[in-house]
Amino acid sequence: GSGSGKSTFAQRYFKPTEIISSDACRAMLTDDETDQSVSADAFDLVYTIAAKRLALGRLTVIDATNVQAEARKPLLALARHYHVWPVAIVLHTPERVCLERNLGRPNRDFGDFVVKRQIDNLRRSLRTLHDEGFRVVHSVTPEQVDSVEIVRQPAWSNRKAEHGPFDIIGDVHGCYPELERLLLELGY
């Protein structure tokens, strides 16, 4: 939620060009990252930039609250479309810490109820992230933030590092006995 440290975490572990921030997209549109009146347009911008990066095979980090399943659906759809595995990083920052951080940010003067609602939505979401389509879910506590290690892996569809020879077998159309003989002949 707001004040959880997600932007700081993203900036610490990812390149600035890899991060797409919903707040930054709001600011691009209105010069005010807190202007909630343009949230729909800001998220359209987030999705557009993410689609362009994913089409190029680039690591894409979405810096947004995304505590509700509905907010995550478009991101999961993009991941499916571009054949990448979506990963969720969940920051388990205590409510009191989020509230204290927001007090120190003059542009975050929405009520405490917003943070409480975000945390409640996050707690409910933890049970469903895998079912929604996230391939990996990492949970990070404030104590773990300094020791996190980000391991960059190529997309599962990126096989550039693999070298042949390869045996490629087309659709066998129900010819199981022939497939068995072929596999034996190939040494499997």
C-alpha cells in the first residue's frame, strides 16, 4: 500500500528504465503524481509502456499498489500476451510504518482509512496471487529488504543460450507406436 516502500524498493533493485510507476504516469499527464482524477488514463499509459517493453523482451517492473485482483488483471493479460511469467513482490510493511511514512509526505494527505483498506485488500489477495496467474510470489518483510537478491533470468521462451543438436518431432497424429520406435532410434 501507500508508504510500504515499494517505490524505494524498485529504485534500489531495478534500473530506472525498467520501472513503470503509476505515480510517474499521473505526473506525466497532470504534473501531479497524486492527481487521482487521471488514474484511468495513467494506467492506460502504464499498460502501453509495459506492452512496448515486453514486446521488446525487456524486464518490466510495475510500481503501483495493485492490491486488488481487478487491478492486476490487465498486467497478467499483458504477461500472457507476451509469454512472460509474472512475478509478484509483496512488501509486508506494518500498517503503523506506512501511516508514519505518509505523514512525512505532504502530498499524501488522504485519510488513514486508505492505507488500512489497501493493507486489508493485500491480505485478502495473498491467498489468490498464484491462482490469478502469478508464477512466483515473493514476500518481503522490512527486515529482509536489505538482504534481497534479485536474480535476473531470461524469459522461459528465450532459448538463445541453448545449443543443439536438437531432435524436433512434429505432431504425431495418434501414431504412438511410430513415435515410440522413433524415440528409441534417437536414443531416448
